[in-house]
Amino acid sequence: MKVFHSIKDFEKVKGAVVTTGTFDGVHIGHRKIINRLNEIAEKIGGESVLLTFHPHPRMVLFPDDHGLELITTMDEKIQLLEEAGVQNLIIHPFTREFSRTTSLDFIRDILVNKLGTSVLVIGYDHHFGRNREGSFEHLRESGPLYGFQVEEISVQDVDDVAVSSTKIRKALLVGDVAIAAKYLSHPYPLSGVVIHGDKLGRKIGFPTANIEVLDDIKVIPANGVYACYVYLNGEKLKGMLNIGTRPTVNGAERRIEVHVLDYDADFYGQQLTLHIIDRIRDEKKFDSVEELSARLMVDKNLTNNIL
């Protein structure tokens, strides 16, 4: 997959089959669009082109709205789009100036002149341009004028998939990582750098790597204990993940800690990627550290069984 970090850097391809959107999560609904994109590209001997934006438009249009949470970081999105078979990815900087692009200018200057669109594939109820003024009808009217075809993924297809980025975020925020994985068609990823903690886990036989997530608008699943896989330098390890405040030791700050099963190493300063597989239980305050340790042994056995 070729990656371009601006529309102006894109090198036109013959038979460009284009789609555009934020594609947060690259979930099964998105993959329906991408699959159709690739299918048409193969049929006409062209190439698939996906135009997305960074930062997320809401961060630019509503900078005081701090409620935005995303399923995928840009690095994760790039990897998932490559796995989905996208041939050309354009990550265009989203600015206030760009947000004022009219729908007509978007069609003429970007879709036609910059991207050389032969076929445009869009999701149901897709809007674009300044104040979201552009619609499928607008595109359908412009297609014959500018020499491109438009295909809309129908509402029936979208409803049949019955998934959205919003549904996935809601599932994660209540800890239902299994449902999120079903909608995504892959386990939920979480990446970060290992930082120093209080080293309390080591004292009770469950040393943990404290993870500082790299993207502060990444969705963090609900507090609780999870089974996960841990990826370090290409190695796949089993992990028991705790997200929460550690109430048994009167913790206050929310932390993300993973105990790597049957593996003793110093992770400090290294980047770990977690694939969260299933939720084991809620976070709970135990009467003593000894009681917590005993429960963690049960959690470890459950984690082994799940993984």
C-alpha cells in the first residue's frame, strides 16, 4: 500500500476507484465499502484509493469539545487499511481552511483534478464539503459532467452489517471487548510505552508493566480485568490486563497494567501492543492484599483458559 500524507503528494493512477471518510476502527461496515472498492478496481484494471483526514475533523471544527474518543490511532488505521487491501491511502491534513471547501470545489478540484476519480464508492447517507452540503444526489448529478461514476453502498447493505463506530465505542466503554471484536473483525488493540509504577505487583507475585497510551483520545475500555495478547518486538505473549484505580491499595489514578504470564523481563521504555480478547471481571476492592493475590491466581487460570 502506498501512503501519501497530502492530496498534493498523490500521484494519479489509471482507473482510480475512490472512497473517502474517517474510517475510525476500520470495522466490518467499512470493510464492505473497501471490498467493493477493490472489486471494482480489479474489474476495470484500476487501483483503489482511500482519502481520509488527520486530525479528526471534529478536533478542528470543535476544539473545545473534549469528548472525542477514537477506536484506532492513525498507525493502527494504516495497518488495518493495508490488511484490508487498500492500494493507495491519502491522509490529508484537515484544517479550518480545508473545512470551508465547497462541495462543488471538492468534486471538481479534489475528486476530479487531483485524484482522477473514475469511480466513487461511498457509504449510505454520506455528506461532504462545507457544512456537509454535498450529498449522493449532488455526486450523481456531477458524475456525467466530470466523467466519473458513483456507487452508493445501499441502506440495506449497511443495515445488514448493523455496525457503526459509535456502537463499538459504546461496547468498549462498558467493557464488552468481545462484541467490539466481532464488529471490528479483529481484537481491540491498545498500544503504549511502559513507564515506572509503584512495583506493588512484584511484591505479591504479579509484576505488571504500566502502560502509558500513546494517543490521549484513544478509547480505553471500562475498568476491569481482561485476557489479552501482548506483542513485543514481534513476539506474541499471554497477558492479564487490569484497567482501573487499584482500590485494594487505595489507588486514585486510573492505570493500565498488564501482567505478562510466565515471562520475566524488564519492559521499561519499550512499546507494547495489546490485543484485548475478553473481559474476566469487574475491578473490585478486596479486604486485603492477600485476598487480592488469591483472586489474581484465579484470574490467571481464567486468562490461560481463554487464550
